[in-house]
Amino acid sequence: MMKFLITPDSFKESMSAVCAAKVIEKGVKRIAPDAQCIMVPMADGGEGTAECLMFGQSGEKVNCSARNPLGETIVTDFVWFEKKKTAIIEVAKACGMMLIPSEKKNPKIATSYGVGELIKEALKKECKEIILTLGGTVTNDGGSGMLMALGGKLLDQDGKNINPGGLALSQIRTIDLSEPIALLKDIKVTVLCDVKNKLLGENGATYVFGPQKGVTKNELPVLEAAMEHYSQKINEVIGKNVADMEGAGAAGGLGNALFAISKTEFVSGAEYVMKSLELEEKIKECDYVITGEGAIDSQSLQGKVPISISNIAKRYQKPVIVFVGKISGPMDEIYRNGVTAIFCILRGLKPMQKIFEEAEENLQLAVENYVRVLVNK
């Protein structure tokens, strides 16, 4: 009996990792109904990570209200593990790009306030550990919104809390972080993120990630100056410079705020998920590893899921088959990292929306064709 480990990442804009895993299993079973399939949907610490960990570790989704990047109240969620008293919060669920139309992206006013609200909801459940996944945010407020939601005071010259967003950071005169520090004093805070950018400078939050979020060339120095002023005020209050710590610039500077109020530990997202789901042990026991994601290229070597998986599988001489929507550039280095074969699932040139709509069907058919080779060899 063939034993498959099915462990894909998400296919952006078309399939979540959980959905892709189920489609792959369906394709395998259609051709080899007696095959054993172990599904371990994967993520690299960004969007979809909480769902993968919930699927693999029997967590539950907790629905609650929080503010989106524009300050509007929405229904969102986090994942809760009652036995471990641990919450997994995807910050993009409160301040992500997907929450607002692209034409409304505006980091000058976008806020991370909702992230603080999700943390407070988790604390109501007597939480012992909060795991935050950073990525996909539309904010550049240095985590100031989150701090205010947790009771922090970021006051202007009139003694009032500043307005939301990155531009208002220049208005700060005094900061009081005693309440958020007290809230997280006994809480273990773990951040899943592979971004190592510091808060300020040409490699910092504003200059590197700001343009993706709608910051214009003329606005960059203005927002950078506001962020620098904010950073100085934070440093005065806590007595150390957290802006220079690796990861401080992640999620529009949210990392900086977390460093300021807690003993935050940054860890590699993909590595954390693989360890939590005991992926290496499952790879040892399987005959074939099937993974995949939306696209594969030279950037995939920088910690992307298929390569992280193939590096482990290589040690145990397990074949790794990768299904993707797009292949770009030379693949020699990809193969040297343990990948056995890469298959593009597309069946023709079509408009992107049509490609997204047909993604599940195309993935299943590609998997079926691969398994046909195995059963007839």
C-alpha cells in the first residue's frame, strides 16, 4: 500500500492549504483508492497559519468583534487551544490588506487597534501563551493602535490619545505603557515571522514595506520621520532601543511595539509549524511527499514551505513532488534542495480570474496524472 504525506501551502487567491490538501487527497484516492493519505496542511507563519495549526492540533475558532484598519467594527476570529491555554492570532485578521478595498489603502490612517482587541479577547480566556503570525498587514503605525487598544496612552500636546495611523505618530508628546506591560507580564508571547527588518532606515518598515501598502514616494520621508519620533518616545519610556532589534519593522512596526511591552520571541514561521505538527516524523514514515503552493521561483529558497519540506525529506531519501500554479526561472537549485519533480497545474492560458476559479479542478487532475504513473510503473 502506498503511503502519501500531503502537506501543501496555500495557493494564493484560490485555495487555502487545508482546501489544497483535501483536493490532493481526492486526486490520489481517485486513482489509488487503497492508498493511505496523511494530510498536514502547511504555512510559513503568514496568512493561513492559524488554520493549519488548528487542523493539525484540534483547536477551535473563536469569533469576536474587532476594528479593521479603517476603524470599522468587523467580525473576525482567532484560534484557541483550551488544553494548552494558547491563542493563535493572525494579525491580518484585524489589520490585513484583504479587509479593505485596494483603493482605500492608506497607511497614514490605517490602524492596528484591532490586533490589541483580539489580544484582549484571548486574555479573557485565561490565556498563558499568545502566538502572533505577522504578515499581510496594511498598516504602518508602529503598533501604536494595538498599544492603545491594550490601554496604552499615546498623548498629544492636549493630553489626548493621538489619531489612528502612521502620520499621527509625529504628534506624540508623552507615552504611558504601564497598562499593556502589566497585561502581558505573565504571558508568553511568540511571534511567527521570517522578516528580520529593523524599524527604521532604508531597510526598515516604512521604506521597504510602505510602498506595497500605498505609501507614495513623497510620503515615505514624512512617515519615516513620524516613526522615528515615535521610536524615540518609546525608547525614553522603556529605557532601551527596541527599534534596532531584528523583526521590529515587521507588520508595519508591530514587532517594535511587542518588543516594548513584552518578552516577545521571534521564531521562523515555517520551522515552528513543521515542529508543532511533527512533520519530520511523518516524512520518515511515508513513501511519497506531495506539497505545493501558488508559485515557485528563486525566492522559494528563502524559507518557503516546499523547500523547507524537501530539505527534511532529502535526509530520508523521500521523493518530494511539488504542484504549483506558476514556475519562474531556473529550477536547478530547487532540485538540489531535495525536490524530485515540479508540475504546473495550468491547462492553458486564461484570464487570472478563470485560473483561480479552476484551480481546484486543475490541481486534482494534475495529481491524478502523477498517481497514474505510480500505479502503472
